[in-house]
Amino acid sequence: MFEFIAKMLSGEKNNDRQEEYAKSSEIPVINDIVCGRYRIRGKYPGTGRMRTVEVIAWEKETEQDIAKKAGLVEPYEVERIGMPIPTERQMEYAKNVGIFIPKDATKDDVSILLTRYEEHKSIKQPKAPTDILEILIKRMGIYIPSYAGLSEMNAYFRASMRTEEERYAYFAMKVYSQTTGKNYHFIHEANETEQERFKAFARKYKGNRSFVESYNRYDQEKITITGKIDKKLKAYEIANAFFYENL
């Protein structure tokens, strides 16, 4: 989603679209809650030795809370190291097609804005929902770029689930929430018994060919934090049956 296509790399331009965006003067909007990136050096309580850890946290988080997220205790030092800055190639391409880039935009932010341009979407998108960012950034420490909209927020959340078991457990949670009428957006919102059932489902079906093939037919962009799961595919039926069998 966020990779630059060959047109950008070669410096080619679409003159009609360039003129369209240059005239629009669309200014992207920053989210109400944004990330900071920090390097913390402090004592690890398990061994008493000093460690250095990098974490993602809310930009207004206290040093004490940042150190706590890193699992370190006093004495500690917290350094704000920031996100990677845009590349010269990104900025040149944005300038060539007439996209306004805010001064505080990171490399990932610019990638998002250029992707919108390439996909013929408005550069100015509504902010990502603050109530969800509260959880993703403040509680879970997941990196969401400052200028990400709803779709990009969902994409970065999906990318944070690095293993098949994590993805299958989340899918199971979505099915369970949908069929029981519960309003869970994240696994941690369920009680401990329910959470273990989601994980049990993932362990059981991660090697199940019928489930995996059906799951892979889902458009991952439609498995969103606040959206519904399509009931038509077999993966949904398998997950739903699992919960009925394990009431």
C-alpha cells in the first residue's frame, strides 16, 4: 500500500493530475493523538542491569510512563529520537505533482499522501478516530503515522500483527463479537476466558487447510477495527462453529 510505484521512481508525471492537485491546494490534517519515538536507558528489574530500549508512545507521555512501557525503572534516561524524515526523492515527487507536505510530516506520512495521490484519492482525508487512536497509541504502543486516516490506521494495525496466530485470533474475536452482539474492537477488551478461546482457535486452525485457504480469500483491507466480517466465506463458518462447540 505504501510502496512507491515505478512512475514516481522514474520521475514521470501525469500532467492532468498534477494540475488537478496543484489547483486543489489540499492541506492534509494531522490526528489529535500522534506518536513519539523514544530511546530509554534504564535498569531492568529482572536482572538489575542497565538496558537500552526503543518504544513508541504518545508524544505527550511522561518520561515515567515511557520508562514503564519499556519495562525499565530508575535510574533511567529518556531521549526523543523522532521518526524517519522524508527522503529527497519523496519530496521532489510531491513537489512535482503539487502535493503540499507539512513540515512535521515523516517519511511514512509522505508515503501515505503520495499513495492517496496515486490511487486518485483526496489528499485531505478525515482524521483517524481519536477513540481508537487512544487505544492503539496510548495503550498498545502501536505506531500510527500522524497524517494517517481511517484506512491507513487499519493498515498499520494489521501490520502490527506479525504472526499467523495473532491474525487468526483477531479474526476469531471479530467473528465472536459479531455473533454474540458484543462490541469488542480489540482482543484485550474481552475477558480472560474469551481471550483464551480466541487464542485456542488460532492454535487449532493455523494448520487447517480449509480455514487458511478461506481466510486468505478475504480482502484484508475489509477486516477493520470497527467494521463487520463478511459471513459468506467458510472461514467465518468455521470460527462461528468453534465458539458454539466450546460454549
